[in-house]
Amino acid sequence: MNTSFITVLSAATEPGRIIGFDVQLLFDLAEQWFATMVIVFILYKLLFKPATDFLDKRKVGIAKNIDDANKSKVEAIELKKNYESKLAKIEDEANQILKDTRAKALLREEQIIKEAKEEAENIKRKALDDIKLEQERIKDELKKEMIEVSTIMASKFVSASIDETKQNEMIDDIIKEMGDVQWLS
């Protein structure tokens, strides 16, 4: 390469010529051009071709990843919509279940109150019947006692003829004997 540079300079020193094109210069240029082409071809095959293949594959991979990400995003949005609609349905179902449960509870409450009222009425009726029976029993006992008292009084009146003061004393004695008895009507 040094010789061709010197040749170019020496040709430039000749008067009237800027560059001297002699055979040696053309041969050197052809040789350099061939060497450059071989280097370019080797670099193309060894570096440029694999690098462009790698970049193309990388570009395709990135495009595929972007497409997959977009598809995943669309699927995620769709799943979100599905879950939100299902969640809304679940909330509606829960509200409906609560509403039905409240209605059933109110019906059951009314039924329990009705049964309690009926039972209270039955207890009240039974208590009234028991009171009537007890009143009848007490009336019967009072009648028996009155009969006994009347018999005792009659026997005492008959056995002794007494005057009014004596009669009042006897009535007081009989009442004391009987004790404090309440007279029921």
C-alpha cells in the first residue's frame, strides 16, 4: 500500500497530471478492491448475516410477545367482565336469599305468635275452667258447712228455748267455732 501511495504522489508531481494512472496503480486498486470485497463478503457472512438473522428473530419474538400480551390483556379484560357479572349475580342472589329468609322468618314469627296466642288462650280457658270447678267445690263445701251450722243452730234452738240475747250469744259462739270463714257468692 505504501508503493501505491507513493506512486500517486509521484504522478501528482509530474507537470500537467494530477493523478497518474499507470498499470501498477490500477493493479493495486484492483487488488485493494478485491481484498475489500472479500473482507466485506466475509464480514457479511460472519457478522452481518447472523446479526440481521438474530435481529429479525428478536423482532419476530418481540412482536409475538406483544401479540401474546395483547391477547392476554384482552382475555384478562374479558375474565374481569365475567367475574364482575358473576359477582353482581352472586350479590343479587345473596340479596334474594336474604329477602326470602326474612320473609320466611316473618311468616314463622307470625306462626309462632299465633301458636303462642292459641296456647295462652287454651291455658286461660283451662284456668277459667279450673277456677269454676274450684268455685263449685267451695260452694259445695260452704253449703255443707252451712247445713252443718244450720243443723247445729237448729238443734241448739230446739234444745233450749232461749231468749234473744242467749240466741245472739249462741250465734257468736258458732261463728267463733267455725273460725274466720269467707263467704263466697
